[in-house]
Amino acid sequence: MTKDDVFRPASIIEALRATPETRVADLDTNGTPGFDGDKALGERLLAERGAVLSDLQEMLFAEGRTGGTRSVLLILQGMDTAGKGGMVRHVVGHVDPQGVDHTAFGVPTEEEKRHHFLWRINKALPRNGQLGVFDRSHYEDVLVARVRSLVPESVWRGRYDEINRFESEVVREGTTIVKVAMFVSLDEQKKRLAERLERRDKHWKYDPSDVSERTLWPQYQQAYQDMLDRTSTDDAPWYVVPCDRKWYSRLAVTELLIDAFERLDLDWPEPTFDIETEKRRLAES
């Protein structure tokens, strides 16, 4: 069996895209949809495909530096320990950081609370030529806000349509949106939280509220289901990524980004100077 027999990027992308039949309650969080290889191959492919992603991102960055108006936005949404931070380090880490606009959304500040819930999101959208990364996002306002009853039901229910309109406008203005819903099992989450308590270098990542959130998983499960059902659109579809196996989830998101960049049909900008003239000037200098 060759690499080509088990690694078909299009199969991974197709397998991950949310459909009306996607059910959060039935997800195999330990699965590797669209990929039949093992961890060793997955890690080798991640390095190889990371180099491809780096080249594509550099093209977009160069386009933005020369007047281009397009960008890509990766939205990472998931329960704690799903691996959002690791995704930034091991996937986005393949590209030039000067071409990345990264925002981690936490509890809204007092200033942010005085504005519409999309105000802080709009401020953080990627600049032209940039790869934007949202660690959590506006979807907190139909997940945590719903489960924790931070706003009335009439408010969070109205936000689905607001989000769809907002994202459609962002896409029309030149941003390709890649939305990744990251899922781990409760057992895997428990293991990762336990590791944070056992390791001194992980204590800073532990939040006692994470244990409380675990008890609300049935409510979160329904909230995530409604999020997928209501906001996976042609303009900005959701991709559902199993995250118990970190090596797979990282490879999967790498492929989603490569696909987004390739659909832009990027090329290097044409020079604004005469190449041969500059070669002569440089030789004579």
C-alpha cells in the first residue's frame, strides 16, 4: 500500500464537511475520516503538507503587499482541551508569522460588552493578504451564552441569522472563511485536564471552570448541533474534525487550509520594474 492509497486530500475534506445528516452525538472523536494511514505517516505528511501551506500563504501575503484585497480566516471552535492552541502552534506555525493575524477570544471585556456581539469580531478580521486565525469566535455567543443563560433565549436564537449575514458579507468582501468545529470525547478531555494538573508546566493552562463545563456537556452537545445546523452555509461551511488523535486533527486542518488557498488560484505578483535592467544595475553596483 502506497501513500497515495491512504492519503487523498479531497477525501478528507469531503468527509469533514458538515451536512444535514451530521450528528454531534454520533461523532467518533477518535476517528480519522478520509484517511487510512497511521500516526507515523500522518506526522510525516503534516511536515510535507505544511511546506505546501507555507508557500501558498506566502503568495497570498505577497499579493496583499502589492494591492491585493483577499484574505483567509480560520475559525477554531471547540470545548477546552480540543487542541485549538496546538493547532495554532503546529499548523499555523508552518507559515510566516508576519502574514498571520491571530486573535484569541476570551470573556468579553467591559468595553466589548457595551457593543454588539459582532463588534469585537469585526475589529479582528484579517487584513488584506493575511491568514486570520480565531481561537474561539463569535460562536461563543450561541454556545456559552446559550448554555450559561448569559442572554435571553430570544437573543441567542436571533444570532444565527445575524452570523450568517455577517459571514456572507465578509466573504463578499474577499475573505475565504474556514470554520472548524473541534470535538474530543469526555474521556480524552478528562485525560488532558489531568495532565495539566500533573505537570507544573501545564498548570497555567488549567481552569477550574473546565470541570464545571464538563457537567454541561449534554447542553453543549445540543448547542453545537444547532450551531452546525443553522450556520453551515455555502458561503462559510462548517468542517467537523475529530480531535482525540492530535496528529490527525492537525493534518486535517492543514488540508482544509491548503484547499482554501488553492481555490484562490494564487500566483506571484508581477514585478513593477524591469528585471534585466535591475540585474545590470546590481552587477555594476
